[in-house]
Amino acid sequence: MRFATWNVNSVKARLPRLLDWLGSTAPDVVCLQETKVGEDAFPAGEVTELGYETAAYGQGRWNGVALLSRIGLEDVRRGFDGEPGFPDPEARAISARCGGIRFMSVYVPNGRTPDDPHYAYKLRWLAALRDALVPDLAAGPVVVAGDYNVAPTDADVWDPALFTASTHVTPAERTALAELRALGLTDVPARPLKGDHPYTYWDYRAGMFHQNKGMRIDLVYATADVAARVTDALVDREARKGKGPSDHAPIVVDIED
DNA sequence: ATGTCCCTTCACAAGGGA
């Protein structure tokens, strides 16, 4: 089985690239983030033509997550129990069972800056996610993949000195991820196709991608049974190249059936 | 450390978010 996660930064703007990438990569399951469309506007027709079932959760202008699967898409859940809003609910998590694994696509709040109320919201959201995952983890194999908006270590940012007072790297955010792992989730390492760091995000500005000044903030967290089946995992930086890319690259994971 | 992109609207420019 091959699965992937990708923050597409608008599924409408990215649709031609998404369809090409689905054709060439041929993943069985895909977790999408930042679709930026409501459920009714999700381009399900085009994706269905490629053999995928779709489940979308969106609110239009911001956020939005979705799951694509060609190996079954059962028991879809939008959001999770106890999920906080700001203050209203935001479309940041969707999960379903595909091929015997529960996949959850997550778009963790950005946080903006450590003194912003959105930062406290980010930490509340991650703590609530941890609590909500407990029954899922007891029920079977789980993959929680998406844009976590946290760089787990200093090696995951291109210049740690620049990020000392920024969101994405604070001890509290990193602790929140450690608490997810403490539930029994493993950070599945993805290899970079170029360079030493498996960055997944490069700012559009200032030629950051070409200088490989990126961050590893998209992550695949999997239960041990899934992690043990991994045969390969990579950051598809090819998808970040060229005209009209997302600012994030997909992570593609192969596991033994 | 800011050279972009995407979305929306009291829309054909500007602001907000990342």
C-alpha cells in the first residue's frame, strides 16, 4: 500500500497538479490539507475519475482537509470529539478507515506568534487531539498525517537561530508532539530526495526553495504496527518545483501489504 | 527575514493569512 500527505494550499488552484501527481504517484490513500473549499465545492468528480473515493471537510476560504482512497473509505469522521474552535469549529481534521488502517488528515493551527491567542489555541487543539486519539489507538492501526505546523527538532529548520522566538519551534509545541508520540505513535522518517534535511515546506518568498531554506513541519505519525511495515518514505520535492506549486511538498510512504 | 501566493470583498485594489 502507498499512502501520502500533502498540504496543497488550495485544492482548486492546485487541481491540475494534483491530478497529474495522483496519476504519476498512484497513492492508494491521500491526506490533503488546506483545501480551502467547502465540501460541496471539492472537485470530487475529477478525482473520482482517477478511481478515488473522496471525503472532504471544509469551510471555504480557510483551512479544509480531505481524504482520497481507492482501497475503501469507511466510517468517515469530520473533526474529533472535544476539538476546540476559535471560537467556532474549524475544518482541521478528517478521518476514515481505509484498507484496515484509520487515517486522519490534520491541519494543525499555525499559532502565528507565541504571544498570539492563536498560539494558545494551537496547544489546546493538540492536547484535545491527543485525548481524542486514545480510543482510536486502542481500536487498531492508525496513521495521523498532515501539516503539524511544528518542527520537532532544531534540525528541522534551516536556521534555528532565526527561529528562537518564533512559533513552530517552542518547547511547548514540541512537548505537545512528544505527548502524541507517547500514546504509541512513531514519527515515520521520510528521506529527502536532495540535501541532508527532509524539509517539507519552503516559503514562497525570497527563493527559499532554491536555497533549500525549509522546514520539516509535515509529518506522518503511525502506530508501531504500521511503522514496522514501512518499506520506503520520501519527501517528493519534485512536486514543489516548477510553475504554480504548493509551498509544501507531499510525503509518500510505502508499506508492506 | 521577507524577492509570494491564495482567498475574499461595500470587487477591477487591498487586506488577511500563511
